[in-house]
Amino acid sequence: MVIIDSKIEEYIYDVAKQTHGVLKANVVSELISQLNCDKEQLQQALLPIAAKFAQAPISSFYVGAVVFDKITGCMYLGANLEFKRQALSLVVHAEQAAINNAWINGAQEITSIAINAAPCGFCRQFMNELSSAGTLSILLPNGRFTLTELLPCDFGPSDLGNGASLMSNEAADVDVNLPISDALKQHLRHAYVPYTSNLSAAELVLKDGRAFYGRYAENAAYSPSLSPMSSVLSQLALSGIELEDASVERITLVEKAGFENQKSVAQAVLTNLQGAAPLEYHVF
């Protein structure tokens, strides 16, 4: 078991806040060398740091998750995010947050995920949408498991005739003629929406100029789908900012005309931002 001392933990936490929960390959290599451990041991050692980003006003149960992408060599942190006075079904689970963080930031093949508690069925189903689901290693306090072991007799994309998968990073060839940022347009094109075709993405810009992005990530079982606004608020939380303390300049949601289904969900979770700017809503 690898123990990270308080000084190194503080350094990692500060780096993670600046990068919204992304530890670049050079930082990963540096930590492996400094702590004299392997990749999977580092993932598990980082879990208490990932859990620091959790915002759990309902459960007071703080969960951290850390995924590794073998192509980029980066590790991506995730933590659970709960919304006061909203349906429990709107929460973002730590596993979702970590996978979303990797996806938003260009990961290509997640090979392992460490979690500080056993994943619920919802999260096992969410992981089953990954391109690497068949070979994914799940690192838990009581051992190492495959997703197949944790989710036997699974239901996945192929059962609905979907040949794509989350993390395939295929971009939709669409013309987005809207007064929105180029970055938001790119995230819109990379939304994963094989079941509803509702290309949808969100942008949140703070008054200090920092911008956060989210995309719609659908799931074959429908319920574990991650909405673009929950995705963007998870990214905000991974910068170390409490939702109620965020000083917001602009919030934007974009959807595909004729397929819209995200506006009410966005408005619901945004109630947790105090004094936030009005939602700018566009369809294309």
C-alpha cells in the first residue's frame, strides 16, 4: 500500500485544481518514481485526493475515482457531485465524473479505474459503454476485477444495434452557425448520442475567464446517461470550486433542433449555483 505524505498530497491537490482533475503523463511518471510504485498503486493512492473534490450535501458520502488512459499516459480524477433540492437521479457519480473528465480532455483508451468503494450497478452500466469495457480493470479496496466479473449477463451498445462506443471520439460532421465559442462547437460535435441523436453540449464561463465544458454522454440503458450540464458542473467541481461559490459570467446550452431533451435538466441542476447568470439556450 502506497502512502502519500501531506506535503506531496498538497502538491498533487494543487496541480489537480489547476488542471480540473487531470494529471499529465509527466506528472504521473514523476509520482511513480518518487513514490516507488507502479501505475495501479498510484491510482489507488490518489483516491483520497480525488475524494476531496466531492460535493455531497445530501449523503455526506465522499467518493473518489481515478482512471488511466494508456494512449495519453494521463490520469483523470473524478468525485461524486450531488445537487440540493433536486431528484437523486441527477447526481454525478465519481466513476462517471472520472470517465467524463477523461473523455472531455481527449483520452482515447481507458484501461483501468480505481474507486474507493465498490461501484453501484448504475456505474457498472455506465462503464459498459466504454470502448475498452471488455478489458477494463477495476481496482477496489478488496481487489482487482474485470467489468465482466462485476456485470455478468450485461446489456450494452450492441444490444441496441449501436456499433459505436463512448471514447471513440468520433466527431459529427455538422455546421453549427451559432454565436457561441469555437470550443463549445467542438464539444458539441463530439457529443456521444447514438440513441437520441441530440447533439448537445454546455459551456460555463467564470468572471475570471476560466471556461468549463460538458457534453451529452448517452448510455444503452438510458438512465446512466450523463447530461451536458451535469458534465460541465462536474468539471467545475474538479477545479476545487464549490457550486454555491462559483462566480459565473455565462452559461450556455446547445441542442439539436427537433431532438431537444436537455433544457429542463439543465435548469434543475443550475439551481445549485447561487446568483448565476441566466442560461443562454440555443438550438441548431
